[in-house]
Amino acid sequence: PPEEVEDASEPTKRDRSHLENTLKLNEDKPADEVSGVLQRLRKIYHSSIKPLEHSYRYNELRQHEITDGEITSKPMVLFLGPWSVGKSSMINYLLGLDDTPYQLYTGAEPTTSEFTVIMHGPKLKTIEGIVMAADSARSFSPLEKFGQNFLEKLIGIEVPHKLLERVTFVDTPGIIENRKQQERGYPFNDVCQWFIDRADLIFVVFDPTKLDVGLELEMLFRQLKGRESQIRIILNKADSLATQELMRVYGALFWSLAPLINVTEPPRVYVSSFWPHEYHPDTHRELFLKEEISLLEDLNQVIENRMENKIAFIRQHAIRVRIHALLVDRYLQTYKDKMTFFSDGELVFRDIVEDPDKFFIFKSILAKTNVSKFDLPNREAYKDFFGINPITSFKLLSQQCSYMGGCFLEKIERAITRELPDLLGSIGLGKKPNVLSCDVTGCGETPKNRYRKP
């Protein structure tokens, strides 16, 4: 019968058991432990960090307010790269969405024009970007600032999949080298930057048949500076080439990326074909499978470390809020010292803002405990900041104390030096007994921040 002939031409699918095993999809994790830690983290943030943040309007300096959605959000994996390199196919494959009504469109021409967020939900459904941005419980509400044109290009898909209970995927429109920013109708680079800043893992995917590194890709790598430890480069569709050809392409890829990524060690490149079909005969199947498992282990690591990363992220944020408060306090103190009955307040303050070094404002902050010169914001930022917020609208730190609540500064310092490291220690207990030692968590030092633009 003709049906059987049709079946024979269908490409066979590979076994998926390595996916389930590596990502531990069949294990049940106690969710209450995680939610308990998150509750404590939220409490520390709201009681010890946020008051100082509001009082000194930190978010006007850095445009970054941490929402509850962001504290409780899952780790995010971002897929970037030129068009038609297999980003959407890879997500379909990881989630087993192939041949279901919810598979992401894939094809030879640029298919994804939206930013697609794939997250967990009780049943398959699609959510409009406008709805996602309006829901403050989700961590996507800040995206509203990119305007209506962008929200129309944002789409959410909820899928009831075990993996999505622990991680969220974001598929991005492919980079098209010969087209201008304006044609997209929204600030594409700024949107990419927003996702890059928040991603825990960034997969930059390439296709061996088109390795043209052009301006838009260069721009993208410029935006990835400072996030090198999150980047994984994927040479996809590797089984479409003969071995010798593949070696050449691998070399060419390194060659064209080297000037774009300036780090001491080269980024990890995974060479495989991330889709459900059998690898082409006469290609390096064992290698491809090993590479795929390594990539899955990487993904699993990010999921396992999500609480540590979250706490380190909040602690880093607290350190910056504290430094900002100390600086504003110092500007205000200097202003009060310089003011006499006859002075013109505006002129006095302009003098201080124009040349803070003359008054040792930044130097005096460095003399304080635990302030690294690498964490200091730049002086120019404060010209803009005080342009919007008059110095007289702030109170000195010494006046920000209450009989019951204690002093704002002491509370944030306690959070940075004691409460957050203790919280970090408490999650380590279940895993490895030695995590409590300070050489691992670096309690005394600033944690390496993976979230800040340099």
C-alpha cells in the first residue's frame, strides 16, 4: 500500500532518553524549599534594601527597579544568532514540540519576527505581548517602555513541560545582516540588551553554511561584553557537512569571532545538530551526541544554581544601592558645609557637581569599608541625576533612622555582610557541606556580578 512507502521516506527520530536523564526531568524537586528561600530573599529585599533605594531614587540613576516578578522569576535561556540557523528548531527539539500544534515555525527564510517567550503553564496557550507586559507578577512588565510597536512583536507561549517548571526560553528574531535598525519599527538593540542583561545562559547559534559576520552581529557581540561567562556558541546543523569541511568551518568560525570576544579563554563552542532527526550517515555521530549532552549539562547547571545566582544578584544590587546612597549623602553633606547665609544655593551646588573631585566626593567614599573602585558609578551620571533630582530633596543618611526600624544604612549593610551570605549558606547545606566556607561563597568580597554592563 502507498502509505508504507511514505513512511519509509520519513526521517527517523533519535532516542530522547539522554535529554530526560541529563536534565533530570523525571525527578521531583521539593518546590517548598525553593519557595521558602525566595520568600526570605523577598523579605530581605523589601525591608533592608528597598527603603534606601526609594529614598535616594536609585532607579533614576540606573533605570532598574527589581520587581517581585524578577526575584521569583526562573532562570532565562536566550537564543541569539543570524536568521535560519535553527534556533526555533532547537527549542522545539528540547521541549519535544515537533509535530504538535505549538511547535515554533521553522523554515529556510527568516521565520521568527517576534521575541517569543516559552514558559510553563498548565495547558498550551498563547499570550499576547501586551498582556504579558501588563502583568506585574511576570518579570516582563519593564518591557512596556519599548512601546506598542515592540509589544506587538512580543509573544508568550505557555507549555506544560517539566523543563519549563525550572527555566524559561526566549527565541529572538534572527539577525539579518543587510537591513537597517529602523526597518524593525522598534529599538531592536535595546530590546536585545534588556534580555541579555537578564539571561542566565545565552546560546549564540550559527549555521556552518553561512558564517558571514557582519555589522549587526558585531553590534550584538559588543552588547554581550561583560557577559562572556554566560555565552555558549553553537555550531548547529553539523551533520550537514563532511568531517573535513566541518573542521574548516569550525576554524573559520573561531577566526571570525576571535576579534569580537576579547577574553583570555575562548568561549565554549558546541558542534552538533540540535533537532530530533537521526544524524546523517558517515558523520561524527558519537561526537555530536557527546556535545549535545555537554550542552544539556550546562543548562542543568544553570537550573541547579538558580538560587545562588539570584541571591548574588540581589546582593550585588544592594552593594550598588549602598554606594549610591553614600555618594548622594556625601554630595549633600558637602553642599551643606559650603552653604552660608549669603550663598546662592544653585551656584554652590553647580560647582560641586561640575567638579566632585575638588571636594573629594568619590575619594571619601572609597575610604569607607567594602567599597571597590570598580563599583563606583561615573561622575557624569550624577550630573544628569541631580539635573532631575534637586539636592535639597534628599535627606542625610544620619537622619534616616527610626526608633523602631533602625537606620537604613545599617540595615542594608547587615543584609550585604550577614543576611544574604547566611541565606546563601543555608541552601548550600543540603547540597555540599563545605559550601558554607567563605572561600567558596566569598562572603567578604563582592560576588562576581554577572548582571552588570561593564
